[in-house]
Amino acid sequence: MKLNIKTGDLVEVISGKEKGKRGKVTKAFPKENKVVVQGVNIVTKATRPTQKDPQGGLKKFEAPILANKVMVVCPKCDKPTRIGHKFLEDGKKVRVCVRCGEVLD
């Protein structure tokens, strides 16, 4: 399965406990079909003190979320949209908004 979401895209969560939240994609994992979204799916992990981190304690970080639970937000119409593909006159393939036809790349 091809992942249409890239690092740096603004996305909106469309299902789950974080539904409606928006954020930028900080990392994409195409093989696992997951993305890490800034400010979404924050988990707490207990860490032991180590030489690298002598404090230890509870650490909060963003965990990956399934890519099919997020949709790219179009910059023109400011709504979540599916992604279509189109070839420009110079032969370059680009991603486009299905709602308004705006180029996303």
C-alpha cells in the first residue's frame, strides 16, 4: 500500500479518541502504514535512570498513529480531503486536493 501522506503535511485525525485534532506530520513510516503527528497520541512511558538520562521518571512523547486514521488538510479549502494524482505539462506527477483541485506539493 502506498502512503500518500508526507512529512510536513498538515493532517486532521478522522477517527478515534483524538478525532478532530490537527497537527503536522513529523515522521512517516510507509512500511508500517503509520505516521507521527505533532500533539496527537501522546503517551507516557516510565524510564529508569541511566547514565544518558540520570533523572529517569515519566516521559511523554508522540506515538505513531495509523495513516488511514488521518486525512490531509487542503491549504486552499481548509478541509480534510482525499488525495488525487495529476501530471503537469512538464510531466511531473503531483498530489492534488480531490475537493478543489489545488496542488498540494
